[in-house]
Amino acid sequence: MFGWFRQKWLQSKREPPIQNSSAPDDQESLGTIKDTSPSSSSSSSSPLTSPSPSLPAVFTSPVRRTRKYDLCLCYSHADIEVAMCMASYLEAQPRSLRCFLWQRDDCPGGAISTELCRAVQSSHCQALLISPNFIVDEWCKYLMYQALAEGPMSNCIIPLRLNLSFSQYPSELRFYSSIDLARNTEKGYELVFKTVLKHLDDMIKKAQETHGNIDSSNNILKGASCSQPKNSELLESGCSPQRLARGEYTLDGTQEIQHFEDCCKSPFEND
């Protein structure tokens, strides 16, 4: 018995006392982790919550998707750098136009005339980069005439003048309002963008008006069909198809000429 107590006493003497000072350190370390975690999460989530530029409402309309491109750029090969700069400006955010360029978007191996005609027909608007090189290029003239054939009096053709005097300007386009890129290039690109948006907005309004007229005409036809009597009602009233064709009855089954016949009867017939 004495040996058991002595052994317990020796064990308690050998064991070091438990220090509670480590717990606050652990709590402080946990506290620092909790304090730093929200800041780190907020900093990591800040790029994800950055607002994205909003697109115009016309870009989400089904009318825009009826054609593959918003704008077809018509230019000479000597002016490709100017065309590429304008396409980069119009295709970048937040404008996001769909532009057609010959060297980039045409079908390899296809006939040039077919590809150019298809490009005009697949675009809502056509921008003509008219320069001295454009005047002497036969394919540019072909593309200009194709655009005029699609809509000679519409606002889908956008003439752009580049280092060209008015005397050299094509006579077919002199009644169009043109944009001079030599004065302010970036402002000219912005005017092209606004013109395309205006054309798309006009197309959407026209489609909505046409759809509204169709709905109203359908309602009128439905109302007229509901007001017509059934064949059973006409037969019960004594109106046959033959008498209806002769005009003796109206569509509502009433007699039209009964009163006229009564008035024309001789007074001696009753006798």
C-alpha cells in the first residue's frame, strides 16, 4: 500500500505542470486568421464582381440575328490598314459590332463576285471607304453597285471619304450624307457606330408595327367569323343557300325582300 502511494507521488513530481499560457496564443493566432480571411476573400472576389459594360437593347433583338454581320466594310486593298483600324474600333467592347472584312471573312477558293455579293446580302449596313484607291478599283465599284441595288434610297449605305475631293466623289453617292475621316478619325468611327444602331432600331420598330397590324387584322377576322350565323340557324329560319345567293335573306337569317313583296301585292289577291 505504501509502495503504491510512493509510486504515485514520484509520478506527480516528475510530470511538469500544465501551462495555460499557450491557449491565449492559440486564440490570438486563430483570431488573426479569422480577421485576415474576410479581407483576403473580398480581395479575391473583387475582380469577379466588377460591373461589365451593358450592351444596347438592339443587340439582343431577334431582328439583328436575321443577318450574319452588322456592317460590311468596302475598301480597296491599298487602304486595308484604315479598314482594320476601323474594324478593331467597332468590334471592341462595348460596341461589339460584327464587321465583315474581305481578307479575313471571305470563303477561301470562292468566286470573288459571289463572295462580295453574299457579303452585302448578309450585312445590315455597308460602309464604303471611298478614297482615290477606291475610285480606280473595279471590285470596289462592283461592291458599291451591289450595295445600291440592295437599297438605293435606304440608310444602310454609309459613305466614308478619305483624302478625296468632292469633284472626285462618285456621282451615284452624291445625294448621300458622307463622313469625312480626314478631319477626325475617331469621331468618324463613332458616327458609323451610331448610324448602324439607328438602322437596327428602325428595323425593330418597323417589325413591331407590322406585327401589331397583323394582330389587329386577325382580331377583326375573328370577330367577323364569330358574328356569322351557323348553317343550322339559317336552315331553321327557312333560309336555304339558294335563297341566300339570290339575296332573299341576309347572313343573319332575316328576310330582306319580304316587306317589298308584301307592298307589291295586289289588293285583289286576298279576295
